[in-house]
Amino acid sequence: MLQMPVFYQSETSRLPLRSLLLVVFLVLPTSASSDPPEFDLDHPPGRMVDVGGYRLHIYCLGQGSPAVILDAGLGGFSMDWMYVQERLRVNTQVCAYDRAGYGWSDPGPSPRSSDQIAEELWTLLSAAEIEPPYVLVGHSFGGYNMEYFAKTRPRAVAGLVLVDASHPEQAERLPDVPTRANAPDPRRLVTFFNPTVVYVHYPKPLWFPIMALMSSPKAMATEQRELLNFTVSAAQVEQAGQLPQVPLIVVTRGRRVWPDGPMGDAKEKSWGKLQQELVESVPGGRQIIAPNSGHLIHLDEPDVVAGAVREVLRRSCGVRMAQDAQPEYALAC
């Protein structure tokens, strides 16, 4: 949810991971259009669906096709998207889910890499009777999963929105960013949000269940398992071929996240180039800059993300998803 994958805290930051998670996973904007969903640790807001011996949680609002499917970043879960969902529920069916091991979902089998995650998502959507085509929305590491899904199941995809998403080559091309293997202490993950504003931005009734879910041993173990396979996932996305010729919008943060100085400048420049390459991965791809957002655009400016999704929904109507698109996947506009 709150981390750019494979980035780590500086040596000057000494918050242990549990304390860090208890603080930073709570940030949501104050501009919510309605009351937050009611849930507690034992009663998720959505459905628990068996995907082959373990269950995943999926939470859907609205009706219509194409359905919008939301995947969070490394360490995130379905409630990351609550404000985006609320804004889109009047447009179509919009579903957020918990990857195996996060939120209310059961832990899943290894490896926790994008091919496994995409297969689980396909099984989940089928079992939950959420029919294709889908507009896929992925934040950060969730971008890997949604790109892999789109590349391997192009006929089921109507459009794609990447929210400050990871690039397959970012681990190699971002200057001086440690990888999982050579980080000085992989238990300390970097975040880009000021913890002093947490309680101002998140509804107080949800503080306890969110903290408990995001700081659970299950969630932290899952985050490490995904991080361990981060470069594997990147390679899988790269080797899966081309994205389908569907509407694509890349939403990129407009606020600097790295410190001032030559190294920070180089990282910012590299991130911008990587984002532009994602835009160019599909002819006609478009980029939207979220001017007031850091990495967590869907939390900082949910209207920007919702607007990008609406644009993709409009553009996807009447567009064939692939030359051999199956007629039962025709869009309902």
C-alpha cells in the first residue's frame, strides 16, 4: 500500500517494521464522499471466495460492465481503494480484493510472484461470477500483477490504469536503490508518507481494525514473500510479451519523494522516464500527472484516479480487446 517496492529506509530512520506498519498504513484523504464501509476483524465488508483450498476476500460496489478490478501495492489491501470505489460505484461494478495473505484473505502458496497472483485473481473472478471484460487498475507492485494478467489474458481485458506503477527494469535502472538481496536490513521498508498526519486523514472508527490487519504477522510475512520475488515478478512481466491494444492511462505522482541532492535528482529523473515508458507500451497510451500526490495517488487524490478510470471506461466502449476477441466479452456501455 505505502511502499515503492525494493526501496528501503535510510540509515537515519530506525522505526521497526511493526511500528512503521502500525502508523503509515492508515492514511486516507479527508474528502471522502460518504461514510466508510463498516467492518471489523471478523466480518469483512465483502465476500470470502474459495480459490482452491484457501479463500480470498473481494469487495464490490456498483453494477455494470466492464467491471473495474483494483490491486494494491506491496503491503496494501482492499481498503486502500475505499474512496476510489465510492467515486466509481455509480459508473460500473468496481471491485477491490485482498491478495493472498493480506487483509482478510488466507495466505497463499509460494512463490508470491505475479504469475501466481494473476492466476489466483482469475480464479477468484471466475468463482465470484464477475464476468469479463475488466478494466484493471494496479498501484505500484499491483501494476506488475495487472500487466501480467493483461498480457496473458488479453481477451478478458477492456482497459488498464497504472497508478505510479512499478516498471520491470526499475530495480536495475534506479540509481543506488538496494534490492532485496543486498539491502542492509530488509526489515526496514521505506515509506513516503508523513506519519504525523495519519489520524487526521483516516476515519477514527477504522483505526483499530486497519492497524490490526496491516500489522499482523500474516501480512508482514506476505509482504516479505512478495518482496523476495520482486525481481522474479519483474522478469515475468517483461517476458510475457506485449500488452493488449486497449486503452491505457498511466497516473504518475507529481510530488517529489526522494530527498534533494544529486542522488535524489537522479532517482526522480529515472522514475519519470520509467513512467513514460509505461505510457508508450501501448499505442495511444496517455499519462496523467497527479500534481498534489506522492506515491499514494489513490489516497492523496482519489478523484484523479477515478477520473482516469472513467476515461478508460469511456474509451473502451466499442473497442475490440483483441483481433480474436470472444463475442461474449462484448462491452456493455
